[in-house]
Amino acid sequence: MANGGVYAMYGASRSIALVLVVVAVLYLRSPVGVAAMALTMGLVQAFDAVIGRLAHDTMKTIGPLVLAAATLLSLLPLLRGIRNSSIHANG
């Protein structure tokens, strides 16, 4: 197997693991777990954008950067909801 195939398999194994964790978190209906996964995926996309920039590949920079921004921005209302629910639960 060529080195590219091995790297692809490493990438796929991490992606599969993340998908399984996301499914488990959603099944358990854990807002904190969803927030942690959103943060993780936002950071992964941001690092992918950095790699794209280092490779001087515009599409591999802009695409992940947009996804990172969208993911991290979607995290804000989720975190507000978590904070508000904990404030109401604690009185």
C-alpha cells in the first residue's frame, strides 16, 4: 500500500471515531457533549485551513475556514442555552 493510502486510513479512522462519539452524544442528549464535539470539529477544520494555507491551496484554506467559522459560531447559542439552563437549575 502506498503511503498516501496509509495516511488516508489514519484520517478515516479518526473521522469514524468522531462520528461514533457524535452519535453517542446525540443519543444521550447531552448538550455539553454536543458543545465539546462542536468545539473539537471547529478546531479540526481551523487546523485544516492552516494546513491548506501552508500548502498554498486556496480551496483547502477557504473551505475549512468557512466550516470552522460556521461550526464555532453555531456553538455560541448552544453554550448560552447550557449556561441559562444551569442558572435556572441552580436557582
